[in-house]
Amino acid sequence: MSSLLVITFGDPDEAHQVRLQLRELEKAGNVKIEDAAVIMKDGHGKIHVVNETDKSVVKGAAVGGLLGLMLFILFPVAGIAIGAAGGALVGAAMDNGVDKKFVKEVSNELTPNSSALFVIMNEANVNATLATLHQHTGKVYQTNLPPDLEESLRSALHDTSPAPGF
């Protein structure tokens, strides 16, 4: 099951730093990230979104390319169109990213000079992840983690706010 983490930070660059550190953990085999995005609100209140291309889009493009190539050999003109459409459908079917309305809601609630990190993970070495997060100060905005792991996450981020009653 995928875990969603939405963490807000009082610094506009901190969410990006945490995302980079989580990607390093992924390279070391400690986490598997499906998708990640950073939202920054500058001092003037302008929102900046840095979204990674999630793996479903990449897989969809690859499947579409192969489908298009195979059909191109049989039906040259139709193969290109069908391959592109097929790739888009595969990507959409595999998409399990964060709801855009929810991202907008979080963006609106950010204060100037702050940031938010959205991460969807499949697997994680809890100790390695918490050790990385312990270097930062943030607030857990939302997560679908079990209560004990959510409390550990809050502790690692030095988050003393009460857990929301969802």
C-alpha cells in the first residue's frame, strides 16, 4: 500500500532539500518513491510548484512508444496515432498521484516564505527515513500512516502540533 506524506515547512527551500534527501535514500535502496512534488510560496505570496514526472507517465510513454512502433510496422500512419493515444491511456490508468484540488488547498494555506512536500511512497526503511527527517523542522499536514508511525514522523520533524482529527 502506498503512503502519502504531506509536510509543510517554514522555509521556502526546505521541502526541496528534504525531497532531494529522500531521493538519495531511494538511490541507496531505503525507500521507493512513486511521486513527489514541492510547493513553495515566496515572500510575495506567489506559488511555485516543482513536480517530478511520476513513474506512471514514464511507463505510459514507454508502453505507448512500443505500441506505436509495433503498429507502425503494420500500419504506418495509424500506428503513430494509436501508439500516442495508447500511451496516454496507459499513463492515465497507471496514474496514482496526488489530487490537484488537494494540492491547491495546501497551496492556499501556506504562509509566505514557506513550502510543502508531497510524497507518495511504496516502501520505506522507517529508521533511515526518520533519521533524514530529524534534521528538519516541519509539520505533518496530512498522512495515511498508522497512528504510531505518524507519531514517530511528527517527533522526527519536531512537530508539536496536535494530529488533525480526520
